[in-house]
Amino acid sequence: VCKVTLPTVKNTGEVRGFGFVRFVEHLPVRTLLSAARDTHPDLGERAYVAPAFATPRATLSPSAARAERAKAVARFEDQVAGVLARLRGGKMGDAADAKAGMALQREMTKAVRDGAPPSFADPAALAHYTLERLRPRTWYLYSVLVDDCPALSVISSSLFERRTTLNVASLAGGPGFDYAAVHMARSYLGCTAVPIECTVFDLEETWKTPLESVLSAISTAGVDGQEPAARLDHVDFRSCDITLPLSHPANSTLSQKVLKVDLFVIGFVVHEVASLIMPEEADSSNTYTGKGARNESDMTRPAMGGATSTRGLGGVFLELFVACKPGACFIFLDVTGRLWPAISACASSHGLYSFCPAVDGPFGVKFPLIVTNGIAKEHREKIDFTGGFFYGSVDRDLDVD
């Protein structure tokens, strides 16, 4: 009923420890997991499939879904092109340095692998990074917010179909990509009367200048030189350290705002700081084991049935899941999902619900992690639990008959 092919590293041929699973038959995930372990008892403690993830059923026919996706892509490309044109023609375009930007990109790639944060001290590198990454990074969140699958439609409706301000917390939000995505999604969904109050939380205050440039470009990138919806919004920058608890003084502003936030966006950061939000020593019930665990080969199987210990997840997230208001939504975005099971297990232990939809677009299929306590039971039943993530140290395909 399923086949798992673990991806390999091109240069070394090393087998990575995780891969996405799509089950062919609509059977309970627990049944499939049991079948996998019965069929392959040699996997022992090395393998685990996290049952908390899901692939939502589509509501449109394939042709209608393609047409809707094309419409969303076209609208996005039109909006982002206007923003980029203004950025490249302004101070950011003058400040950007490609060599510095590539050096920063190498640091960030290394950070995802090693779990240690890079340096964001060079303004020229930040300008180049903003120009190069605005389109793909903004698309990722935008695509989640405008996707037509039932579970994501429920999330979008709860966020945009309102008469009050939409409060957004962009954690490690840097140059404002998350606000740009929410702004563009609001426009596409025809909800421009909904004002957005967005706080960009970041430890690196050097992002303030790129953020100001992005906000200026957005405010003048609309029809006839002005986008009315942008004038209703309020965006500010505040200091925050996601590697520390919410109760830490460094996160006092976030702590004060947490009960007002409707949408938390955590994009492209948790794996960069993995070594700081996972404990140095963890037992076998955690995602990482051993001091300084850094990559997939260091991962062990969490407890089955979603009972993973939350000791494996530190930083701001545990207290955020406890303190968030009813109906709050968390969207985690990244280039890898190896921490998704630990985050999902932590959220689940506090009564929040998580799923991992497949979102397609011009940058390929992405798998964001959605965590919320605001999906009613009748909406949960629309989600097809026939997908998940496979973790382990396996050097071959896994077939379950």
C-alpha cells in the first residue's frame, strides 16, 4: 500500500534519514504503520512514521484545480514583480552585492545542515538576499494561504473572513517576506477591507533597513501607484529570540502580544537553530539524541502514537503552544521537515492539531507544517490521513504489501 524511497545526497550518495510517504490505499495510518513494522521487523528502533501528518483531499476536479492554481500564480507573479522592480530601482538595488549575498547563502545552507545560526551583519548581503529570496519565500506562504484544499481553506477563511484586524506574528521574519505574502493573499482572496497588524520579530536588528524598503515597495506597488489595503496596515519590528522560552525577558514583547495573534509564521529558521532549540542530551523518546546531534542520521524513533516527549523541543515554542489564543494558527515553512515530528508532538501534547499538506507551485511541491487549535471536528473529517513522514536509517526502499 505504500513505497518509501529515501533521498540521497548527490555528491556523496549518502542516504538521508527521512522522506515523504504517500499511501496508496485509504487505510488508517496506524494500520499501515503496524503493517510496516510487522513486514520489516529488522527496522527495529531505526524507523518511524509520524501519524500526525495528513494529505488533504482536493475539492476541485484536476482541471479546475490547475486553472485555479494558474490564476493564483499569475496574480502572485504580477504583484511580486511590481515590488521587486521598486526594490531594484531604489536604495536596496544600489546596496546589494552578489558576492556578499552568495557568502551569506552558503552560511545559511550550512546552518540548515549543522543547526547553528549564520551571521546577518553585512548590509550588502542582506540587500542581495532580500532581492533574490523575496519571490520564492513569499510564494511559499502565499501558496499555503490561497490553496483550495479543504483544510487550508478552513484556515484561510478563519484568517481573512472577518471584520476585525488580522494580527500576524512573523517570527524570525527578517525583511518582511511573511507580511508581503499575507498582503498578497488578502488581495487575491478579495478581502482587502481586512486590515493587517503584523509584528516582525527577529534577533537581528540589521533586518530593519530591508524591512523598511520592502514595506515602502509594497505600499506603492498597487493599481494606480497605490494599494489602498496597504494603507490600512501597521507593520513594526521587535526583538525576539526564538531559541529562548517565551517567559524569558528577551521575548517580553512577544509574550505581551501572544494572546492577540491570529497567525504565527515561522519561516526558514527552526532548522538553522536546531542545535539551540533541541537539548544537548535527550533520551530515546526524543527526535535528537546525544550531545550536539546535527543531522538526520542522529535521529531516533519517537514514541509511537504521537506520544513523543516534548523534552525534545526547546526555545519559544512550548510556551507559545500553551499561551496562544483559541483559533490561533501556526505555519512552519522550511526547506526540510526533519523537525516537524518533534514540533507536531509538542503541539499535540497541549491539545493543538497539526497536519502537513502538499502545496504545489512554480517552485515545486512544498510540505509546510500547520499547527492550530481552531479546526472544528467536522472540518477535520475532510482531511485524508493517508500521508506522513518516514524517519530512519534505511539504505533501501521500504515496500509494505
